[in-house]
Amino acid sequence: MKYLLVILVLVVAWMMGSRGRGNAAPPPPTRRHRTGDGAAREQMLACTHCGVHLPQSEAVKDAAGRPYCGEAHRLAGPRGPA
């Protein structure tokens, strides 16, 4: 008898779940990056110390104009020989 009750509960839960899916709103469209004429492009620079790439507007430059990813790497200077 208890198995019949368990099966009945599962069937009711399944029916309620499938009913809710039919009325659900469609998922929002995915966002795509614009690559056409309207998208502003910015030059990417490599940090002189660690080599990580970052947009030119976010780069910290030293007196010689070399780009760095942050103030700590600017103070550390260029990467030495490997």
C-alpha cells in the first residue's frame, strides 16, 4: 500500500512540473559581442614585467612609456633575463 502512495505522489509531482513548463516564458536571448563598425576597439598592450595583456586605457606607464599592468609592476621594473 505504501508503494502505491509513493507512486501516486511521484505522478502528481511529475504532472505539476510538466504543467509549469508549458506556461514558462522563453529564456532571454544570449548577449553577443558587437564586432561591427559600432564597436569601439582598443589596442591591447603586454605588461613589460609579467607579460599579461590589458587594454591601453588601463595600462600604467613609466617615464620611458613602457606599459605595466599595475603600479607594483611599474615599480618592480622590466622583467629580467629568464
